[in-house]
Amino acid sequence: MKAEIIAVGTELLLGQIVNTNAQYLSQELASIGVDVYFQTVVGDNMMRLQEAVKAAQRRADIILFSGGLGPTQDDLTKDAIASVLGRELHIDRLSMDKIEGFFRERGVEMTENNRRQALTIDGATPLKNETGLAVGNALVQEGKYYVILPGPPKELKPMFEQEAKPWLLQHALGGSEMAIYSKMLKFAGIGESALETRLIDLIEKQSDPTIAPYAKEGEVTIRVSTKATSESVALVKLDAMEAQIQQRLSEHLYASEDVPLEKVIVEGMSRLGLTVSAAESCTGGLVMEMLTSIPGSAATFKGGIVCYSNEIKEKLLNVPHDYLEGENCPGAVSQEVAGVLAEQVRMIMDSDFGLSITGVAGPGYSEHKPVGLVYIGIAERGKETEIHELRLNGNRETIRIRSAKAILYRLWRRLVENEKE
């Protein structure tokens, strides 16, 4: 079945609060096999609310509402739905008793507008609110299923789990539960477009499982999904698709779950008993921050130096002066300096690996070198130092993140090779 989520509240449109309810409800609906096709946000306005309900009726079987159930005059969700459905509103007695008891127990006079929180659409099933006062509603009309929930997440989540979800399973899904199961495949060292090109035939002919790639800075994720009656049945299909993808992209697929690359690296180094240190210039300690954000990194990360200035590169990391200054010198942004930084930090920290990054993050040129030119180095005990030149696009922050992710990818590849040895 197809669903639409309508979040009600002008504060959402103004950006004063984040719509976390839509994320939660989408995940919960997927778990019972309901596909969310649309998410709508509408302000506290009767006419626009009515229009949103009518639009959802044309394209969804199940319509879930969050917000607009409070005591004030701009809490209009039930009023708008009742109007569109041609139904009246009445006070739910049990809900009203709870509201009156709430004020009585606190010795506070209840204002008349609080009665609005007990309003129920004629013919609807009241949904109890265990953590708040506003009653929810669930009803069916002309083959459409309506679920009305409060806005505060601490009220919405328990109401959905305890009241709305069982109602949907019984009335909308006939007691059956065909859940959606997914695997998140994580890739590094490859862009979204290049990854899609390698998998284009699988993507174009997909039916079940489905394949959905999406990217964030420095990493790409593929969500492989299927509907099944049980996890064991789903895993047969998901594992088969993962095997096909793995065969084509083994050098980039670093995890079969939604984890960051740095977590896989820390766990891998810990397993192999290896250590790492870093010397960072243009990234300003970003690689170190990524690694040390992972629990257990203390066993693998020995330390690092943020060598932003030439003076620190020379004094603390022994970069030769004539590499940094002078006519026809390589300059701080060069493969020569990246190599020295990686080797020196490894020796100073006595680690198995030494990482280095030096480059131009922008916004302006440095040493007459373009923005996005970055050199990364990996020195490994007993092995030849590896240097890579990067030509990155984007703003300052994007270049810093992509540089950090690029060197972590190269480190991960080294770890994979070490495990094979």
C-alpha cells in the first residue's frame, strides 16, 4: 500500500524545528511493508490543510498526520480532516476525563480551550496518548485510511507503536505483515556517477531487490531492499545481489552495514594489532578527529601533528627548508613534502602507518597552485611510501572532507592487503 505523511505546523516551514517525525514514521511504515511515496509539510492554515488532505487522497491509500492536535485555535488538523470527509467532531469522554484529571491533580484551573485536545472525528477510533493530553484518531472512509497523531515526538512515537501500528495492521493490512528489509552497502574511493556506471545494468533492470545509490562527501551508499515474510527469506535475495555488486566493486566496498569508513579502519587496525599517526596541513586535524571519534581508537591511533605553517613542518617534522622555500623549490603543497611528512610522523610516533595531507583548500591560490590540489601520503613500516595527487572540486569544507576520506580509503586498502598477507 502507498502512504503519505502530512506534517502540520508553521514552525516546520520556518525551520524552527526539524521534521524528525517523518523520518520515524517512514521507517516504521517500511517495517510493516507500507511504501511512503510522499511527505508533505503544511502550515497551520485551514484552507491549505484541506488542500493537502485532498491531494493526499488522490495519491495514497494511507494518510498519516502529525501535529496540530493541541489546545489553541491554530491546531486545526482534526477540523480540516473532518471538513474534507464531511464528518463532525465530538468530545471523547475518556480523553476528556484524563485532561480534567491532569489539571485537577495539579490544582490548576483548566482553560476551556483544553477541551480541543479531546476532540475526535465522528466514527474514528480514539488513539490513547500515554505521554500527553491530545487524543489521536484512526478511521477509514472510502478505502482510505487516516491516522492522526500528535506533533511532539515523545507523544507520537509511543502512540504509533502502541495504538496506530496495531490499528493499521488490523484494518489496512488485514493482519498481514510483509516487511521491507534492506542492506546498506558502503563504498569509498569512487564517486556516485562512476559507481552507477559500473552497476547500470543491474539498476536498469532492477525489480526485486531494488537498488538505490546516494552519496555524501567522500563516500557512496547503496541501499538494496526487498519485501519478504521473514528476515531469512529476505537475506537470500539481498545476499545474492550483494555478491553481484561485490564482484564488480570489491576494491571500493568497505562495509555491508551503515557505518563510516573510519570505524572499519579502527576495527581493522585493532584486529591486526597495527597503529597509525598523522601529519595534517590543509585538513587541520580532520583525519585525527574522524579516527578518534570511534570508540576503541586509543589502541590504534598514537598521535598526530597539525602542521599548518611551514615553520611547524620544518621544526617538528624535519621537512628540509629548501623543500619549502627558495627558487624552484617544490613548496609545501607537493609530493616531496607529503612524503616527508608521512615518513617523519610515523617515525616520531613510532607507529606502523604515518599519514600526511598537504594541499590548497581555498578559497584562494597558495604558492601559485590551484584550489583543490592536494597530496596525500601513506608511510608504512618496512614498505615504500605511497603518494597520491588529488584534484578536487568544491568549497573549502568539501575539499577538506574529500581529502580526509581519500587518505582513509587508501589506508583501508593497505589494511585489506595486510590481511591477505
